Amino acid sequence: MYIINKNKNNNLNEQIRADKIRLVGENRSMILKTKEALKMAREKDMDLVMVSPKAKPPVCKIMNYSKFLYEQSKKTKMARKNQKIVEMKEIRLSATIEMNDIEVKANNARKFLNKGNKVKVSIRFRGRQNNYTNLGRNVMNVFVSKVGEIASMEKAPKLEGNNMFMILAPKKK
């Protein structure tokens, strides 16, 4: 098949410089000279690919290299496709928020959590509110109690500067 090496990780065909190699295949393993293995690969109209260059002697395999690369790219695409990307949604509250507004914000948080997203709940303290951060902590605790059946607290309420925030993650089923 005689392919130009597209992937620099694997040496193939004439790029293999070792005198002797270990040829592995279907239920067999043998040590031969590189020229003999290359000849066997050409007879089968395939490539001799170095699988493990650091072994003594280097391990090689006879295969269709372009098909091998295609299957590798398919595997990586499937792995990428099956990955779940978790987004972080933010809900802002205030220290003086009313109970009805907390309920509305909690409903929005439930929607985000049901979709599998994490929710960052934040409160910004302004002016004199900085002296009453305990009110903000109480609001956070009420909020957690509203969404507690579907959310677990990943990061507890923490005050950083003028902002207090916590992170909620969906409960694992």
C-alpha cells in the first residue's frame, strides 16, 4: 500500500531503521529482520507499522495504515461526541429579596439543574448591606431549601469582596 507517514508517532515501511524487529499479528509473535517483515507486508499489499519503538527489539505490526488512521479518527470523534459539556448558569439574588421572587428564581434554577447544568447563585452587597452579610447567608439557605430535592451544594456560600456566591450541582441519580 506504501503510504507517506501522516502521523509522526508511528514509523512505517522504509522509515523503520532497526535491523531486527518483533512482528506481532494474529496469535503470533516472531523476531525477524526488518527487510523480511517489509517483504511480507508488501506481499499482502499492506504497511509495516512500528507500534512500540522503545521495546527491544521494536514491535511492529502488518496493517492497512490508512484504515488504521481512519478508525482512530472515528474513535476520537465518537469520544468527543459522547462527552457531556456542563455549563455554569448564574442566578443573582439580593439580600433584601422577597419570598415570591426567591420562588421564581428557584424555578429557573430547577430548569437549569434538570438539564444537567450547574448553577452559581450570587448576591452582591452594596453600601450598608456589607454590614449585614448574615442576611445574604440566610437568603442562600432559603434558596437551597427550595431546590434541595434536585440539587446538591458543590460549594458552600462564601463571601469574596462584595459578592457572596455558592455553586449547586444536580444530584446524581
